[in-house]
Amino acid sequence: MTQENNTMYLNLLETLTIQPNTIFMGDFNYPTINWESYMTSNIHAQRFLDFVKTNFLDQIVNTPSMGATIMDLVLTNMEECCTPLTVMPSLVRSDHKMVSFEVKINPGPLAKTGIFIF
């Protein structure tokens, strides 16, 4: 990712209003982040970490998904929403492993709908 693209991406993220029951997932491409300590020496990665911390998001992938690095992330503000989470070999030709999980949420009560008689 170029520095310009990274800046635009981070600016976009920072405009989001995080709602309850939020999940972000994908290849975020921040190889310098240590997800055990939530530390990095890279300024762009630090802005991303600041976004994660400010919005009380947890990164729940704890197994490397590309080489020895955790590149594919699942960020959420829901406790135990995505279990069991496993990292396994890719089903296609890719340098990334596959991250697999189930999303467990309670959708809440269904909205009542009106019945119209004509």
C-alpha cells in the first residue's frame, strides 16, 4: 500500500462511527503490528492501532496468516462473537492462509409489521 493510499484509508476509518456489534475483517496489511502487545514502530500502523484502541475493538486472530505475520484480522467490539476461529491452509493458490469462524450474534426482537386489509 502506498503512503498516499494508506493515509486515505486511515482518514476514511477515522470518520466511521463504530456501532455495537461491529466486525471488521480482512487483510489490513500492517505487518509491523505486534498483536500481543498492541505495539508498532510504524507511524501508519500506529494510527491504525489508535483507531482500534479508541473504538474498543479487539483483534481476535492470534495465529499467523501469512508467513510468520498476522496480516488477516478480525476486529470486533463483541465478546466471543466469532468462535471457533481457526487459521488453516488456503483453499486456493494464495500466500495467505484462510481464517474461518462463525459469527454468533443475537439479532434481537423482530420488528412488528402492519397488516393492511383492503
